[in-house]
Amino acid sequence: MTGRAMWKGVLRFGEARVPVKLYAAVQERGVHFRLLHRKDHTPVRQQMVNPETGDAVPYAETERGYMTEHGEIVVLREGDLHGLTPPASRDIEVEHFLPAGAIGHRWYDRPYFLGPDGQASSYFALVEALRGSGREGVARWVMRKQDYIGALRVHGDHLALVTLRWAEEVVAASGIETQGARGLSAKELAMAKQLVAMLEDELDLEEYRDEYSARVREFVEKKAKGRHVRLRKPPARRRPADLSAALRASLTEARKVA
């Protein structure tokens, strides 16, 4: 486990208590730009502006408001929400253990690693117990004044804790059109199965990199050194119009490679 711990807590399930440290499992690496004044290239700052007068409003002169479903703005004074904040706690309470894969992908939000915080034997005993059971836990905890629910699972030799979305955030697929899902011809189904079989391969997600960000960084580094940079557009990926065309194109490409 590398990196700096973001938070410390205690995994609790039944009478067991396992102290853990929480680490980030992902990091944002997208390209971000600064807005500059065109005249002298000085970075500009955003300001809050009163739309009625156009005057800048200092942060000290602002207050929070919440717009209801009926369009009414309710002003919230400082201290109004203090009593609603969840009480601080270091407990990560495991409430259920489920078969691995029981939680659908649309529920997942953000992954974290959990490392031992002392009592390493208890920590790794839990890792092996979860691995052997083929199960994952559902846990609740409070971190930085916010409630969280997450899936506790094994990742390699350590534990991972993936925050889950709340029920009201997950949208059902019932509204998606299903016309045409029935009545498929045997030929269409056979071609679809053949195309899927052709693309079967071992997966290495390390091969999937943010190519756009890499091109931007390379361009910026060369331009910063005063070098003339010739822009090259990435090759367009042609997409066949239908499944039959996709299969024919894939078969042709496979024959070329062979």
C-alpha cells in the first residue's frame, strides 16, 4: 500500500474491530486550462456578480439559499444545518455480506483502498476470509461530515472500499425503448454471436490511456521550448452502419492479419 492515507477508521462487523487507513484508488489526470487575459496573458479569476446590477459581490456578503421544486428560494442562515450534520465517527459499520457481484455496476461511485492501521494480522485475516467466502460487505460510515455507503471487497492482497450511490440517484432502465428486441432472425443472432466470439481476448486495462491528454501535454511541452509543432489529427475510427457490415469488416480485417 503506497501513498498517503486520507482518513483513518475502524472496520466493525459483529464484535470484530479492525483499524484501517483509507487511501485514494484513483486520481484525476485530465487536462485543465487556465483562462488568460488576451492582452497580457495574465490569468483571470472568476467573480460572483449581482445579475441585476453587474457589480461584483464579495464572498463575505453572500449567504446560502435552496430552491424548492416550486421555484421558491429558502434562505439558510449560518448554523441552520449544524443540527442536521451526521455525528462524527471513525466506525465503518459492515451491515451485510453478499455474494460477490450482487451489486450492479450502476451503483458504484468511487473506489478507495483500505490498509491496516496496526493489528495487521486481524486485517489480513479479514482479507483471506472475504476471499475464501466469495462475498463482499455493505458498509456505512461518516467521513468529513458526510454519510457514505460502500461495498467492501478484496482487491489483490488488500481491501477496497467502493462508495455506492444512494437509491434516489440510480435510474432504472425501464424507460429505454425495447421495440425490436423480439423477433430477431436466426441469421442476425448467429452473426452477433460470431462477432462477439471474434473479439474475445484477454484484457489489459493498462493499455487504455487518455490519448487526448497525452497529445495536449506533448504539444504544450514542445511549444514551451519554442519548437514549431505540427498538429496531427488522430485517425478517425470508421463505424459500420449495421451489425452485418461490422461482422464483414471484422472478418476482412481478421483475414488480413492471418
